[in-house]
Amino acid sequence: MRRGIRSRAEEVRAYWAMILPAFILYMLVLAFPIVLSILLSLSNYNGGKLFGGEAWQLVGFQQYERLIRDPQFWLALKNNVYIVLVSVFGQLPLGFIFAYLIYRRIVKFGDFWQGVLYMPAIISTIVLGIMWSVIFSPTGLIADILNKSYASGFTNHLTEIFKQAGGFNITDEVVKKILAVSDPKALTVFSNPLADLKALLLGYQPSQMPVILSDMTNLLARKWTPDFLSKQNVAMVPIMFVTLWCWTGTYLILFLANMQKIDPQLLEAARMDGAGEGQVMGWIVLPLLSGVIVNSAILCIAGSLNSFALIWAMTGGGPGRVTEVLSIYMYRNAFVGVPNFPLANAIAMSIVIFSIVLIVLTKLVEKRYGGKE
Amino acid sequence: MRALLGKTPSSRILGIIGRVIAYLVMGTFALMTILPIVWLIINSFKSNAEYYLNKLSLPEKLQWVNYSGAWNIGDFRELIGNSFIYTIGATLGIVLFSIMAGFAFAKIRSKATPIIYGSFVMGILLSIQSLMVPLFIEVSQFDKLIGALFQLLHFIKSADNFHFFYNSRVGVLIVYIGSGLPIALYLCTEYIKGIPTALVEAARIDGAGFFRIFRGIILPMCVPIATTVAILNITGLWNEFALINILVSKTGLKSIPLGVMRFSGTMMADYGKQFAALVIGMAPMLIFYIAFRKQITKGVSAGAVKG
């Protein structure tokens, strides 16, 4: 009896000693910040001493009202929704299909594909973000390839036009033909394209043909300008592309590992009964993996609502502020310029609320349509 | 008869077309991964003038100066040490504390378990990045509080520049360990639940205390899950940016991603150095991945929380 009491006390002591480090860290890093965030989002705290400094008090939902009225908040939310959508409806299905192709050995060298497609996930998103922003930039890889092909196409056109005209023979007709293949944007430098270009061309000697070709190409050939980096409605496209590219491999690995747990006889039997690969995938593998898919979707939503580093490295929220997502909008209000900590905390809370709503929604969808495990 | 059905000529043609499409799509994805990285590495050896002249050729002469330049501008000599300290320290902390708490949750009876364990599991869904503002306020305010206390006790003269959490390795490690705990703790607890309770009870009857059981039975048996948890965390910790970005402002305490961030923007005057910095930033994890690909893949798929 006595031994029983002593051992019970030892049990309690051992229990708390074992969980204490984790418990304290959890309190410091997760629990306390949440409570603090809720309090500060309702307060007029201005960044001074939190404990025993100037008094700060709870003032209610002012900051949330301000958020709702701020168009920038809705823009950031919209951008964030794009990221969530491309993650849930891009990364997950693609990852699933890739996993299935490898699992069913429809494509060979599964190990190789898996290894390559997962690679972006292990490289720093800062590195990848900067890399892609350079590739997409006006002095980057895509612009280089496109402009070179536009230029060589234009040079070929010119050569053809001059050949038809029988050499250096500047008539109105030739000039019109040149204008027809030129980039309309390049022509805006002329006030009267036909006359101006003709005068320009007549300034050359007939022997200068190669010079004419290269000058005209530089001047008039179509140039690719990465509009999507400055236009609001398409500025998110590169970011969404890189988001899709970066994490599809993660879901490929998750799904593949879970597919490999399925009893292969089940699939063989279905195939014997004449089911096609599409049917096997849709009617057997997909329902069996529904639990994993829902959990992946939840992690995917939570992750993509917090995407910060990739966009920060790619655009920093710019140009202007058109690619801001909620986390960058929050960062700006707390760390750039004059801090507004209550507003920043209200944004933090709206991110948390938003992810809870989406996660509950996902769970509801699972209940309604999901397979039984 | 039915088995033959799947082998009609038309379905075979369909199968071939499907295969071709599958290869095309996967090939495109794979090329989109390999080509940019190879292009980046090649161009990191070009001078700026050469880059502007031709972005698709091989470098005429390997410009190793890009690397020494980027190394110096980014202060990578200092940062790489910090990255190792943060990654190794936080990984060890996450693994050890998760196994300890997992042991308590799985093998020691307590009424507190459902509440505490439950709140940890909830933490999996909460991305800590959304808490960077309150975290920043917390660490800076705690520093002021501790500083004032120490000043009161005459440990230090002035609390103005006293930092315990902010701008300190301890602070970064605390945040990193705390943010990695929920999922690691979940994995460890579920794993330890699978260790036969009879083992623990037999040791108890023999008079062993819980700490001896932990050291002698649980820890050795947890090596597989410890490896998984470690692998699951290493790349993420090494590449972490959002949190350390707000926790540290001194160069001597920064990690590699913060150094690479200095090279952001297409306005960089020198592309060769920018690319060299990016290669420096990705090389360690790329090597780690190539060396431990099998284990990393296994760890990631184990991290798929089920249920």
C-alpha cells in the first residue's frame, strides 16, 4: 500500500519532468503568442513597454473594422486565395496523378522522377524565389530566348521582303510590308510610320544590307516584355507557377508512399475484370487514399495561407503592392515604416481564423463526399 | 475471356498514347526543375558582361571571383556556422523533447494527457509564421522584463541593450524547437504507443525508475523515429527564413537564407555574384539530398499524418 502511494507520486513527478521542456517551449512559442495576439489586436498598444510602461488598454474591434475597410487587405486576401487554390487544386491532383503513374509503372524510372520532382522542396525558398524572379525578369532567361527567336524571325521576314523587291529598293510597298511584320509597340516612336521609316531606310547605302537588317531588327522586332511583373491582374501568375512547381513533388512522395501500402491483389483483380487504369485510379486508389488526401489538403491550406518567404524573395509584394499576400501585408504593418502592432495582430488573427474556416470546410467536404476508411 | 478484353488493339493504342502524354508531362516538370538549376550554376561562372552578351552559352573562362565575391558580400563564412548551430541544435532539441514527452504521454498514466497532448496536436495546424508579429513583441518585451529584473538585482548596469531572446542564438533555438515540436511530438507519441507496455511494466517491477526506463529502453528503441523526425526537420530548419528574419538583426547571428536574401532583386549590379550566392545557398541541402535521398523520402512520407 505504502509502496503504491510512493510509486504514484514518482509517476506524477516523472510525468511532469518528461513533458516540462516541451510544455514550456509550447507555451512560449505557440500558446502565449496567440493569447498576446488576440489581446493586442483589440488594444491600442503602440510598441512601448508592454509590462509596466505606458498604459495600454483594450479598445475593441477598431482594427478589424479598419481591416475590412482597407482595399489592400482584400487584395492580399484575394492573392492568398489564388495561392491556396493553386496549391489545393494544382499541387494535390498533379502530385496524385504523378504518384499513380509511378506506382502503376505506367512510366519507367519511377525513382528518377520522384528524385527530381521533389528536389525544389529541399532548396531554400529564398534561393528559388530569387532564381525565378531573375528568370522571369526582362534581362532573364525567358526574355532572352523569346527575343532571340522573335529577332531571327524578323530578320528572315526582312530578307524575304528585300529579296522579293529585288534588293535595296525602297518603295512604299516594301515599307508597308516591313511595317506589317513590325511590333506595333515599336512603331509608336514614329509620328508617321510610313514616311518616317522610308526616310530612315533611304538614309542607308545599298551596300549596307547586313547593317540595315540588324538595325531594323533591333528597332522593330517584337520584344517580350514581362508584363505580368507589373500588371495587377497577371502579376500573381509567376508566383502561382513557382508555388505549383515547388511543392508538387512533396505530395507526389506522400501519395506514392501511401499507394504502396495498398494490397496489389486488389488492383490486379480489378484489372482482370476489365477496369481501365482510369477506373482503377478513380474507383479504388482514390477512395483508399481519401484520408491522406484530406490531411494533405489541410496541411496544404495551412502552409499556403502562410506563404511568406517565396513571395518575399520573388517580388517583395511588389510591383507597387499588387502581389502582397496576408503575411506580407502583416509584415509591412509591423516591421516596415511606423509600426501598427494592433493592426498587424488583427491581420495575424484573420489568417488564423481564415485557416480554421478552410480546414473545417475541408473536413465537411470529406464527411459529405469522402470514402470510408 | 475478360482478361483478354484489356488487350484489344484499340486499347493498346490508347495505352501507348496515354504513356506518351504521361512521359511528356512528367518530362516537362523534370526539365523545369533541372534546367533552371543547371542554367544558374553555369551562369554563376560568367562575368556580368558575358551574361548580358549570351545567356545560353557556356562560360568562356570560369569566373571563380564570383564565388569569392559573393562569399565576402554575403558574410557566408560567419553565416554557415550559425546555420549549422541552429539546424543541429534545434533538431537535437526537437527530437529529445519529443521523445521525452511522447514517453510520458504514451506510457505514464495521467489525467492531464488528453488536454496537453490534444493542444499539441492542434498546434500542427497552426503555422507559426502567422504568429511572427506577436512572437517578435513577446521576445523583445521579455528581454525588457528580464533586463529590468537583472538591473534590479544588480547583475547588469543597464537594461537598454540586454538581450536574452532577441538577437540571441538561444532565442532562435527556442523558437525553432517550439515550432517543430507539435508534429514531432505527435509522431513520437504514436510510435512509443507501439512499444509493448509490458516492457515498461517489467522494468518497473524490477524496481527501475522512469528515468532509467527512458534511458535504457525507450531511447534505444526510438532510434528509427528519431531519425525520421530529424530528417523531417533538417531541410526546413536550414532553409528557414520568415522567423529568423524577425528574431535576429546582427550579422554575426544570421543564417544562410538571410545572407542570400541580400542578393535579391533583379536590380543587382552583378549577376555573376548573385548567381554564385544562390548556388552557395542551395549547395549544402542539394548535397545532403543527394547523399540521403532514400532516407529523406522515407521521412517525408512518414510525416504524412494519418487520421
